[in-house]
Amino acid sequence: MRVVYRSREKGSAELEIYGETHTILNLLTSYLNRKLEKGYAAYKIEHPLKQEAVLYINTGGKDPKEALLKTIKELIKDLEELEDDIKEAASKFVS
């Protein structure tokens, strides 16, 4: 995955994301929208066969980089918890 800042202004950012599609971007924007008190997050994929997208973040005045990094850390934590839960549930079927 490659990420390029397309533009960054106070309270908003546009990032070009290469090598990812709906799987990661839908999850990330969903988490961002739950955490943002003001503003929004969205993404756009120009062509369905290209793995190129633009992620839009508007934080309503807060630092978009900080909001994005905080959200990614929380997402990783939740995915690790999910992994542990799945391992625990799967161990009951193997025994």
C-alpha cells in the first residue's frame, strides 16, 4: 500500500491510496465517522478495476492526521481482540 497526501488544510485532508480497495477503506471510514464529533470521512474509487482511491477526511477543525492515526490504532486493537475471540472459539471445536 502506498499513501500520498494530495492536499491538507486546517481540519481536512485528501489522501491518495494505492493498492487498496473497499475492504480497508470502508472499514476505516466507518471507524472515522463513528469517532469524529464534527466532520466526516469518505472515499472514492474512480474505476472498479484499479486499486486507487481517494480518502477524504474533514475533522471540523481538528488535526486530520492525528484523528486518522488514533482511529487506525483503535481499529488495530479491535481487530486483535476479534482475532483472540476467534481463536478462543475455534479452540472449543478442535478439542
